Amino acid sequence: MKKIINLGLIGLGTVGTGVVKILRDNLSLIEKKAGTKVRIKKICDKDFKSSRKIKVDKKLLTGDIAEILNDPEIDIVIELIGGEEPARRIILEAMKRGKHIVTANKSLLSKHWDDIFSSAKQNKVAVYFEASVAGGVPVIQSLNEGLAANRIKSILGILNGTTNYILTKMTKEGINFKDALKEAQKKGFAEANPELDIEGIDAAQKIAILSSIAFGAWINPGEIFCEGITAITKEDIKYAREEFGYILKLLATVKNTDREIEVRVHPTLVPVEHLLASVEDEFNAIYISGDAVGETMFYGKGAGQMTAASAVVSDIIYLSRNVYNGIAGKVPYVTYQRDKKVRIKQIDKIETKYYIRFSTIDRPGVLSKISGILGENNVSIASCYQKERAVSREVPIIMITHKAKEGDLQKALRQINQLSVVRAKSKFIRILD
């Protein structure tokens, strides 16, 4: 048994600084839980001039990654630089040298799941990654261990704090998307370039990780249908909430249907009584249904320096305990069968309810034309709302459908959009069933 577990930290940015702070402030508690002494032996970063509001012994600092990779005394490498390269090369090289890994890198894990976990198995090392999804919310360990006895039936996730903050502002204050985004940027909840968040890419990477754990196979984020929130209007949010009792969320959805699974990310209308409808601002929530446990929900802040650092340090504790007892890497942390393939259902094959808004001329017979085309394409109407006549003679017609196949709906909308009485492209939003 090793008396001291040595750590090599790569990346002293926002989260890395938080990790150092927690390890310093809570060291006695951490060591009690790990059952052994834990020390940072080396910290590598390309920039030590920037102010980090924390003092670090200069003897620990290096700009040369080789000082961590080549040090036989370093047991765990903590990768916090983000991005795919050079992070991927660094992690693979560290594992070849028998070092265990803690990472928060969702982009790397989701896109290179096969490389990372095949290498971990080959080199008999462990890779922990709690901070890669939902920050400080302990969903990785819960799904991987706490719910291990279950066949996962579904996962519903509000996985991106930026978009949830924006949609909350649009819902509560009735402002448009651009103004809500500006406020999110001003408050620090959105990046200067928010594309990964608002286009749903960040959420797709996170749900790919959760799905890969749930099904023991790599779910490539490139195969996940992904639609962001940039086309969402305050009018649709208002109509859906006031007339039909739905709250809009950017939802990551997984459904297990024996032969294939649904994995998708898109704006979704959630019934106001559902627990996910109450998740507001920058908070994340993951609603998981298992065949034995039933329904569970995990909730908390999905981003921020200390929330992410908390998850990283929890990984350090569990991994240090296993290294100390000589069992780390003997059994893979996640179940991964390289030859197992999971079929993902194409978006046009999914069946759900829909909210549809048509912008039409206020003329007798319009509603019957639209409903007729929907019916011809196997889309039945559950409820309908029509605004009173406007001065412009253009009125919105809003419908909620029964469950329908998306391919049928899309075909119907293409036909409806060609009608002379339709003034703008019809909009639709999927509904959580």
C-alpha cells in the first residue's frame, strides 16, 4: 500500500484553481475519506503570470508536461485544460505509463470514448470524470454505481445552465432571445461566443456520456439529433405556457426501446406539473427512470469554479482510496464493450406530441384546410387556439397534436407552408410525453 498518493495537475485555470483551494482547505477531511495522504506533487500550465487569487509553492509549478508524465511517483493525472488536443494525447500517454486519470473534459470523452476506455482497460488504469456532466451534481457516479442494478428506461436532462438561464428569462420577463442572451453574457452565464451552448452541442456531448454509461456502448455525439434555441420566440413561450400549460426547456432525451434507442437534444415543452418544469436559471437537473428503482432526479448547479472543482476532488478521493488499496484499474470504472453497437432511432421515426404555430390570413376555411392536410398525413389535433382577428388580418393558429411520427408531421408542414393563406413558415416544438 502506498502511504502517499501523488497528484499531477494539468491546467491551473478556473477549475484547476478551485481544485487546489479545496485540497488545501479541506485536506484533513479529504485524507480521512481517502484513507491515505494525498498531495499535489506537480502543477503544469502554460501561463503562471495571470492572477489566480491563490498562492502556490513555486516548486510545484512547471511548464513542461513531461515532468508529470515522466515522474514515476505521480499516481493520478488530473487533466483540466479542456479541448480535444493536446488533452487526448496527454491522457493516452499518461495511461500508457500506468497513471490513473481524473478529467472534466466532456468534449474529449464524448468524442473519443472508445480510445480513452479501451486504453484504460488495456493499461489497467481507471478514468474518473464526474465533473464532465452537470458540474457538482453527482450524476455520473449515481448512474454508474448507484443505479447499476437497473435497466435504464429513460434519461431526461436539463444539462446546460446557459440555455436554461436564457429560457427562464424569456419565460418570466417576456423578453426576446437576443436580449436574454445579452443578459446571460453580462451575468457571466454565457461565453462571448455562446455557440456550443445555444446550439445544443454542449448538451449533446453530455447526454452522449450519460448514454454511453447507461448502455455500456459508445454513443457518438455526432449521431445525436441536435437543435438549439436560437429560433425560439417569446410568443411561442407565452402561448405554450398560458394557453396549454407548458414550460419550454432545452431538453436532452434518451429513451430505451429494446431494439434501438432515442437520443436527442432540442427545445421541448414540459408540462408545468413535471419536476423539470421548475428547474430555473443556471441550474441543471437529470431525471432518470430505471426498471427497478423507478424515477429519480438529480438537481444542482451545473457550472462554476467550485461546483466543478467539488466533483473533481470527489473523483480524487475515490480514486486515491483505490490506489491506496491496490485495486484501482483492476476492474474498469465504466462498463464498455467495444464491439457492442446500439442503434439510434432517426429523428423522423420518433413519435411524440407537438406544438405547432401557423401564421395565416384571417379567412374562413383556413383552419379546415390545415387540419385536413394534417389528417391526411396521420397527424391528429388534440387542441387548438386561434387569436381574434388582427388589424393586419394575419393571425396565429396554435395546435397541440396527439402523438405522431415526426416524418409525417414534417411532410404535412411542407404541404401547409405552400398554401397561399400561410404567411410564414410554420413553427413546431416537440412536447415531453
